[in-house]
Amino acid sequence: MDDKRPMPVGANPTMGGAEWGLLVSLSVLWGGSFFFNGVAVRELPPLTIVLGRVGLAAPLLLALLPAGCWRRLRDPGLWAQFAVMAILNGLVPQGLIVWGQTHIDSGVASILNGTTPLFSVLLVPLLTADERLTPTRLAGVLLGLAGLALLVGVESVRGLGAQVLGQLAVVGAALSYALAAIYGRRFRGLPVRLVAAGQVTAQTLLVLPLAALEQPWSRAPSLATWGALLGLALLSCVVGRIVYFRILSTAGATNLLLVTLLIPVSALALGMLVLGERPHWSAFAGMALIFAGIAAVDGRPLPLLRRRVQRAWLRRAAPQG
């Protein structure tokens, strides 16, 4: 992966094979973070985990910067943009999700967080001129959300109306993620590594005083917890953040946010391969709906299928002999 390549000015909302590969990779990297979080949360409070994640990642991302990028870091205006991105893509959504999950269960939170692409489909045409809202795109996202609900399970949504504030918090997080992807367009023309390092470093500086309220220095984490923090920093944050901005630069905000639909699928696959879980049939049905929705949003598979059907019909209708 050539991370020195600048983020281009233009965007192509239809993804190619490389973008699809990166999207699936990002879903695995971010889906795997749930495992690392599950290990770390046994010994550390939430903001301390966030600080450990970005605090360990920031020096690594800065060390990976090409020499020519360091001059750009002297620009205060660029740091202000990094801070906005850190708030929209880190502090606000993560804080809202953690707080929301004190009032609603994780299944409901996952479904509500999956509304991120829907917000993107609705907001991108209003705030930018790059992508259009089409009936097919909107129907595709709705189909994907239906698959996400089926994958998580009907039982988890029975109490959907019980804790309105918690639900609104997670929906607010989804909205923040959508706004972050749209705001991130202004970083086109900058090297991907520079944007990743700047955002994570800004988030570290912003979360540090908040995490200090939890007195992390009084904790004595085990080796397993340190390993989980390193996994969060190296895989989910360093590699994941670089992949995030690469997809944003080439495939657009709407396609990028489809990762929120793929993360549950990745988590399901990791559970089967690593933990030996045997999911219910509804999980596979949900995955089928999710992939169908993604195909509709991408807009490419449906015309391809139609052309193949037309060719098959013409071959069958052609006179023989």
C-alpha cells in the first residue's frame, strides 16, 4: 500500500476491486476491535482504553510519516482541521456510544449505529456536489439496514422504545460518523499517512485531560490487557486509520460508511473461526441482505447482472443451425 500518495481531489463513488478489498479489510480491523475492547474493559475504564488506543498509535503514525510531511505539521490551520476530524470521528461518537450503552443493550446499539450509511446517503447530496441521492442508493442502504437488524436478532429490538435518551445518543454517534466522512473530504490532496497521524494525534491531545479524570495511573493492567491495547493501537487504529482515509480518498463518503454494515459480518466470521461459534440461520440471511444492499448502493452489480441476463436471452432466442 503506497501511503505516500496524496488523497486525490476527485472521487469515484463506484468502487473497484481494490476499494472493495480495502473495505472488507477495514471491517475486519474494526470488527476485531470489539474483541480487544472486551479484554481491556475488564481492567480499565472506557476513556482510559480510548487514550491507550490513540496514545500508543499516535507516535507510531508520526514515525511512519515521510520526511516531507513534517513541514505541513507546522500549519496551525491544518491542526484545527485535524481537531475537528478527531471530534467528529472519535471523541463524540465513541463517547455517545459508551454512554448510550449504559441505557440500552449492545444489540440495539449496533443496529442504531448501522444507520450511519443512511445518514451519509441523505447528507452527502445536501452538503456536497460529488454524489447524488438516487432511489437505488437509498433502497440499497435500507436493505442493508434490514439485514443488519436480522443479523443482530429480533430479540434485541423488543425494548427499542424503552430508553429514548440512550437510543438518541447512539443515533447521534452515527450522525457524527457520517459528518466526519463528509468533513474528511477537505483532506484530499494531502498524503494519507499525514491525515491519519494528524487526526489520531489531535484525538490523543483532546482525550488526555478527560481520561485523567479516571486516574489511569492508579491502574495495574495485566499482560493480556496491554496486549489488547497494542492490538487496538496497531491494528484497529494505525492500520485501520490509514485504510479509512485511503477508501475515503478513492471511493467517497457514502461507500466508505458501508463498513458499518460489514463490521457485524466480520465479527460473526471471527467468532466462527476463532471462537468456534455456530450462528443461527438468521445470521446468514442477514449477511445476504447486507451484501444485496451494498451491491445496490455501489450500483455496478445490478447493471452487470442485467446485461448477462440479456445476453443469455439473446443467445437462447437466436436461430440455431
